[in-house]
Amino acid sequence: MALGATVYNFDIELADSDRQVYETLALRVAQHPSESAEYLVARVLAYVLEYAEGIEFSRGVSDPDEPAIAIRDLTGAITSWIDIGTPDAARLHKASKAAARVVVYTHKDPAQWLKQLAGEKIHRAAALELYTIDRELIDGLVERLDRRMIFSITINERDLYLSIGSDNLTGRIERVSPPS
């Protein structure tokens, strides 16, 4: 018998002073059986960091032709392709042809991944936006992961400040250079 997805509910108070976005988000996120807790947490953080009109989670893991998160315009066209983890060069090449903006948030050490991408054919490689999420922040959220979570997140100059109950977590989002 196949395992089903685990559904998580996140109620998030977002204060992103970098982009002047202040919202209350109620996210219902399905975790695919093959998806790690770290990937799930990175996916939620990427959604919050990229929050804009038209943003949506895709089928992601179960549909490899879709980004983990997409921002679509009113016609349904993808304007921002947002991936999580360490997508290969072929996926990034395809994404760069499908969307004007391609962003990747990785929750892993990016050094090895960037070496693998170096020299590969990637459409508009210099335009890729690649970010690494502080590993301690990911681990802290994974430790507290529950099927129903309420937290607030403040973003200032790519520093993240999370409050979950009486706990406070901090971390940084660092931009890394795309491969040449």
C-alpha cells in the first residue's frame, strides 16, 4: 500500500521589511512521503521569502516538470520559478527558458552543487538567483515541526527572526554566485 502525504498547517505572521510585505498567511502544505523534513521546512521558508500575488505551491516532488513553488501572472504563465534543494543543470536550463526569473533556495552546503553546475549548459545562468538557507535555522524548525504550527517571521536584510511560542530562532539567507 502506498503511503499518503502528511498535511501540515502553518499560520504565519510575516513582516518582510526588505520588500515591505506584511501579511498573515494560512498555509496548508502536503509533505510527499519521499520528502525530507528539511526540504519541507526549506519549501515553507522559500514561500514566505518569495510571497507575492500569484504564488502557489506546485505538486513539486510528484510532478518533476513543475517548480516547487511558482508565481504566475493572471494568464497562468509562470513569472518566477522557485526551486528547493540542488536541482541539476538540465532542470535549471529548462526553468530559465520557462520563466523570466529562476530562484533556488538550498538547505544544503552549496559548494559541491555549484561545482557540479560549473561548465554545464544553463540558459541565462548569470541571471539565476541562488540562495542558501542557514542550516541551524532549518534544523531548529525541523526540531519543532508539528502538524499545526503558529509562528511569526521577521525578515530584515535577509536575516530571519522567527518566534514560535516562547522560542526564538534566527538565521541568514545568503546569496551565492551562479556557476560560470
